[in-house]
Amino acid sequence: MPHIRVPENLPGIRGLMAFRPEVVGPLNALVDVLLRTREGISPGERELIAAYVSSLNDCYYCQTTHGAVAAAHLGANADLVQSVKRDYKLAPISEKLKALLAIAALVQKGGKSVTAGAVKRARSKGATDLEIHDTVLIAAAFCMYNRYVDGLDTWTHRDAELYRSRGAHVARVGYTSANQELAKAPVP
């Protein structure tokens, strides 16, 4: 049961956005910039970072939602998403992405946990300053999103197919467009 009164049947952040509609634009704009840009790491890799950090924070809604979007970007490869969340070091991903995920995990612990050595390792694997910057910002932002969703004890459904279909839709149109559509016709 959520700690505050939010519209029923709107899971996770969607219920909170309906409660406080003026945050929708800024939060969606940030997530669209962080996760949909094609400069540097791909949108699928960006979503993997979001899903991984959300799994470290034990935020079911965010890790499942962003895992579904990542899978959609990565050719419906939900197994890859699960392997990254389980142990990214053993996952079939690039060494550069592994180094960026290591940085993301450090950010999740606390910003001062990120070391010069972790950044140097990422650079040695081919990461650019932009990719390192965006990894840190994605990880920091998802710590905020996760705490927002779980700090107010939002309701989350457990229907994997709903996450898959929404993930595929968001991968196609983005967060801002997808949430504008939902505002017109909410889907449980």
C-alpha cells in the first residue's frame, strides 16, 4: 500500500507522476536525454546501466521496466539483461560496458566511491569522457528514481508480459511520448 494516496492501478513512477503531474515533464525529459541519446553508448546499453543500478537498489519496478526496454533495444534479449543483473562480469557484453557498469556500481554506493582507477580502467577499454559522464549521471539519476518509487512504497504489478509490451513501446517512442499517451488513456 503506497504511503500517500496515488491513483490506483498506475504502477511505480506512473502513479507518482499522476499524483504530481508537474514533475512529469522534467523527469521524462531527463530520462529521455540519458537513455535515448545515440551519442556514445547505445540506448540498449544505457538501459542496461539503468536496470543494473535499479537491481542493486532492489527496485523491482525500475529494474523490470528498464530491463524490458533494454531487452527491446537489444533484439528482445531478456536473457542478456538477466545475466547483466546477475553478474555483469560474466555477461556476454563488451569489456568497455563491463568497466562502465563497474563505475555505475560505485556510484550506487556513493559518488565518492568512484575512483580514478575505475575511470582509468574504463578509458583503457575504450570509454570516452562522454560515456563515463553519462554512466555516472544515469547511475545517480536511477538512485533518485529508485528512491522516489520505493520511498513512497508504490504499487507494482508482476505481469511480465505488461513489462515486455511497455518496454517495446518505450523503446520505439521514448518515455515522454509513452507517458503522454498513458495520460490520455491509462493502462493498468
